[in-house]
Amino acid sequence: MEQNRIYAVVIVALILAGGVGWSLGSKNNVEKSNVQENPSPATVSASSSGDGLFLTEKPKDIVTLKVATQPTSFHYGVEVFADKYGFFDEEGIKIEYVNVPPGSELAALKKGEIDVLNGHPDIWMNAKKEGVKVRAVLNGAAGHPIWPHDEAYVLASSPIKKPEDLIGKKVGMPTGTSWDLSCMGFFWSQYFRQYKIPRDQVTYVPMPFQQMPQAMEQGLIDVLTAHPPFAGIAARKAKNGEYRRLWTSWDTVNGTVINKQDADIAMNGFTEEFIAKNPDIIRRYVRAHVKAQAFDNDFHDKQVDWISGLTGWDPVYEGGDHHSSPTGLITDRALQYWIDWYVEVGNLKPGQVKPTDLYTNEFNPYNKYKPRNDSYWDNLPKDFLYLPTK
């Protein structure tokens, strides 16, 4: 009897062991069936990229993106940070800089000379008007009172003391801009509207910034307009008593702090065909850029020092760099400022372009954070807010 009991225990133990072994073996087989022994670079790229802010694994494929730049202006933007400090490298992206004359970025994109289109909303609106199928995927800029996007200066001895003194005067603006193009045109238009100055009574003179100081001293222009890094040079002259600042882009925009931040919007994007064929590359590009923008905002001095090293100039930090959007998200309200401007000056018909025609936030990791409908704040008793209750 005792011997039979021992046999029974042994048999049960064997059955259990076999069951466990079969179970473990089955699990291993399932796991192995879902793992490729030698995954292709594209597979690794897609699986490691994801839609979050941080990678789980660096992509093994190296992608080259051609980006427009103007070496003589040193206006590289955050691409410098993303490239110089390894944010693009982390995503397996190599940047090839292509020398494109100012104002020719859209033409270069249409010819296939560059992959990335970078510019303020006017470039994207003009592309839409021309039937070029492009879409922005990232906002790179945000207004800031200490790091304004554009600034205008006059000589300290200039007779221009108040806004209306500009009538009949000449304004120096960077080559490739006009009253209807770029940030310069936009912010000057805001200034003219604010002080009710007819813009056709002020003449703009396009020229490289490097020529503006001498041109102003010789009386060829009365005002110079600059964006970083040249604004830092002008700011130093103002601190030395040589120049007087007329306005900054922060000053020209009426409204709240949010309005002033929104108005600086500058977007990066691609052709819709490129986006459709390379969604993972777009996601990697946006992720690298967003992280570089946050880094730039914390270390504006690094950008200014880098420019100083290239040029030998000694700009002050204020004005030596743009301020970046901390999330890179594009909003309808920011684009609407620029659309309204183009309608106002007759470059668009009302309703011809809508904000949603110009962008997508689909590839931005911050886009997944949505407000909850039933949140703590919605249900917070008013007693806790120190408000009178009925």
C-alpha cells in the first residue's frame, strides 16, 4: 500500500514537471517566433523609434537630410544645436547643408535640392497658393522679450524719435525680404498697423546685414533691421551709445503674452510625398529637433559663443539667438496671425488658406498629451479655490 502511494506521487510529479516543461517550451517558441534573428535596419529603426520623446534603441540606418542654409548670414537656427550636440546623430540622421540664397528655399525644395523646408508661415502660404504640396511638422520659434526674433535700430543721433518720423525714410532689410515676405515684413507690418503708418510711405532697401551699419552711417538708409545673430551686434552698439533701438518683435505684437509668443512661429516641414514615404524619418527628425530646441533655450550662450568663434564678432547675448518653441507644436491661433496679415495686405483672399492646410502635429511626441474631459480641476470644489460659494 505504501509502495503504491509512492508510485502515485512520482507519477503526479512527472505529470506536473512535464506540464511545466511543455508550458515553458511553448512560451519560448512563441517569443522566438516574434523575434527576427537578423532584423533589417528599417525594422530596427521603426521598432526603436516609436512615438515617444526618448528612444529605446538608436536606429541602425543612417539617413541624410539636405537642409538649406546661408553661410554668410550664419542664420542656421536650431539645426546647429541638433547637429553639433548629437541630437540628430542619436536618431541616425546626418545633415547635409546646402547653400541656398535667401528667399529661394521653396524653389530649392521644388527642384529637389533640399529635403527640409524651413521658414515662417508666409513661405507655406505662398507654397499653398502655388499648388506645391508641402506640410509643416514642427514649430521652431516662440516670442521672448529678452531674445526677440527681430529688432530695428537707428543711429543714436537719428532724428527719428517717434513712429511717425519714419514716414519718408528708408529701412534696411536683409536680402530676400520685403514688406510682404519673412519675419521682417510681418513685424514691420505689425508696427505700422499699431501706429497707423502707411507702409507705402516708408521705403525698404534690401541688402546683406554686413552692409547695413556702414550704409546707415553714410545716410543710405535711416533704419536697420536685424535678426540673430546680427541683432546681437546691433545691441552691443546700442549699449555703447552708438545706436538706439526703435523696436523689437516682442513690442510690435499687440495682445497677451501668449499672442506675442505665438507670433514668432517659424516652421519646418517636407513635401507631402516625402512625409508619406518616410513617416519614421519624420518622427525621428521632429524628436531630435524638439529636444534640441529645449537645449537651446537653456543654453543661448552656447549658440552666441559658437557664432562668435566663427566670425570673430563679439555680440551681446541678448539678441544673439532666437528663442525656441519648447514643444514644437503648431497651433491654429499662431498661424491665424500670419494668414490675417496676408489677407490684410491683399496676398490672400479671405478663406483661401486655413491653418490646418499648412501643418500636422502627427509626428510630434508632445501631440499625444491631450486634456482630460473629466479632470481634477474640472471637479475641484470652489471652496479650495477660495472663491465665494452660494
